[in-house]
Amino acid sequence: MKRSMIRAFGGAMMAGLALLALSAQGWSKGYGGGDRDPQRMLQHMTAKLSLDDAQRQQVQTLLQEKRQGSTPERERMRELKQELHAMRGNLDTDKARALTDELGDLTAQRALEMTQLQAGIYEILTPEQREQMEEMKAEREQRRANRDKHGR
């Protein structure tokens, strides 16, 4: 009985760690879930928001700076996820906790950087473009809600 309880607890712990790692992976990929190609993002924004040349250059600079500045953090997050994944067969709870704590800290830092990037872009936009951007965000959130509701 005691042995089965220990196994059940160990299994629950592994499932929790796996869920945490997957959750952190989603957050680490940036707003919207996925490491975005800065050029593709810029093209999309230029087309949808009718950015002028000066705005386009400013947004491009912000995107490049954000991408270059986050490279070490992205690499470290990748390493941490690999270490957690490698623990499947031999869980060291204390080490896993330390790794997930570090992963959480890096995830929080990346979320802050993404928020700062979005604020920087928002400052560049005209009031009309900001309104368009908010409409685009609402549409995207609606698509996600529909996709989640239908299990896709």
C-alpha cells in the first residue's frame, strides 16, 4: 500500500512538472504563443495598420532589439526544458524545483519584455492605428476562444 502511494505521488509529481514545463514553454514563445519572425510581424503590421515608412523603421528597430536581447534567455529556457525532460526516468524533486523556479523567473522576464515591446509599438501608432490594433486583438481573441471551445 505504501509503495503504491509513493508511486502515485511520484506519477502526480511528474505530471505536474510536465504540465508546468509545457505551460512555461507556451509563455516563453512570446505573446500569442510562438517565436515570431520579426520580418513577418513587421509585414503584417505594415499591411494591417498602414504603417508609414518612419513607423515601419521604428517598429523594425524595436523588434530587432527585442529579438537580439532575448537570445540568451531563450537558449537558457531551452536548456532548462531539456534538463526537466531528461528527468522523466529519474526524478530529483529538489533539482526539478530549482529548474522550474529558474524557468519561471525567465518566463516572467520574457513576459515583461514582451509587454515593454508592445507598449513601445503602441506609442508609435496614431490613435486610429491603436484602435485598429485593439480591434485586431479582439478578433484574434475571439478566434482563440472559438478554437478552444471546439477543441482545436
